[in-house]
Amino acid sequence: MGQLTAAAKMPAATANVTNAEIQQYLTFLLGGEMYGLAILNVKEIIEYGSLTEIPMMPSFIRGVINLRGAVVPVVDLLARFGGKQSEISRRSCIVIVEMASDEGRQDIGVVVDAVSEVLEISAGEIEPTPAFGAKIRTDFIAGMGKVAGNFVILLNIQRVLSSDEMAMLANAGDGGRDGETDRSASGAPQHA
């Protein structure tokens, strides 16, 4: 009888754990792939435009924007992943992400091809990062979310937008405008 009572209570406990493990992700297209970003990191989404280019910066840094009086750097995610710069279209937009830094909080904009939707993905529907086969560095991937039979690449945005690594890449070589410097620096993990 004790086993029956424990079994009867199990589904309710499992349901509570499952609800607690569901997270929301903003999904977007980038280079023909679907990516997801934890919604808690997203501050806002704005139309692409009014960028001021900064000379001698790596190709993945598009420039800066003025967001209500604050200077916000804008990163081209496709170029950050080691590819070419994104082609800007009417659906391109900038996702403003709030990052923790040594000085407090900093906003960083990321260029995406198009924003899709906000999806709820439970922890049980997230596969571990693949060891190989991804088009981007595996340390940039938090997991692979399964949604309607397809995979969404869930980004580890703290790693993708690591201020230390981006500063190191910006200072490397001739400022990073050389395509070979960019690919080799952003394509391989850095080891101390």
C-alpha cells in the first residue's frame, strides 16, 4: 500500500519539477540556421540602423549605436562565429542583450537576420552540445533544443560575448580587419 501511495504522488512531483525546468528562448535566424537565446538575457529588439562604424575593429564588431543616450556596441553574430558579415535586409534587427561585467551591467547589441518567436523549451528537450559537426565553436553552444522535430542551437551568450575574449581579438594583429586573422582567432578556443 505504501508503494501505491508513493507512485500516486510521483506524477505531481514530476509535473512541478518539469514546470520549473521550462525556460523561454528568443529564437532567430542567422545564416540559415535557427538559434535560441535565453529570454532573461534579452533586453529589447530594435530595427537595424543608425550604426556608427569604429575604425580598426574586428569585422565582427559592426559599430556602436546610441540607445537612449548610452553607447552600445553592436556585434555581428555571423562574423563572430567565424563566417562572413551578415547581409542586412529589411528583416535584420538588433537584439539588445544585457551582460554582467566587472563594472556592473552592460548592454550589447547583436545583429540577427530575423527574429522568429519566443519558445518554451523544457530541460528534458535539450540535448548536450555536440562534440563535432557544429558550424560554430562548441563552447558557444549551451545545448540543442528539440522543437517540433527540429533542433534549435541554444547559445551560451556569456561565452559568445565574452568581453575579455572580444577585447583580446580587437587588440590582436592589425585590428582584425584581415579576414585570416579573424577566422583563426575566433575559430579556435583559447587556452591559457
